[in-house]
Amino acid sequence: MNPNIERLKLIFIGVFAIAVVAVLVWQVGWIIPQKNCEKAHRWWDPGERVCAMPVLITTITRRPAADKQAEAEAKRAIEGAAKK
């Protein structure tokens, strides 16, 4: 057989193998953790690849919220997400 055809065949097989490995790494390293994080009702940061728990700003600053009803609803939403 022509050696050029053999060489091209090996090149295409190599490119295909590299593409398959790249897709596998993408799925395992980025997509699966993102879906697991979103399933747990948390925030996914794609830049840092971090799954974070939402926190109220009033918890961080220790200031009282101006709208008590909105604060109570936000706490219920966060607590409900943490239980799931």
C-alpha cells in the first residue's frame, strides 16, 4: 500500500484519539461537577470551577436588613437549598 495513505491513516487515528480524550477530560473535569453542583442547588463558578453555597450579605456584614420580609424569604430559600 502507498506509504502516504498509511501515514494519513495514522494521523487521522491520532487526531481522533486526542479528540476523544479531550472530550472525556471536558466532561469529567467541567461538565459533571457543574451538573452535580447545580443539582445540589448551589452556585457554580465556571472560571474557578468552584461549587459555593449562597450566603446572605446581611450574614457577612452583620447589618440588619431593611426589608425583613425579603430577608426571611431569602433565608428560607437558602435553608431549603441546603437541605436538598
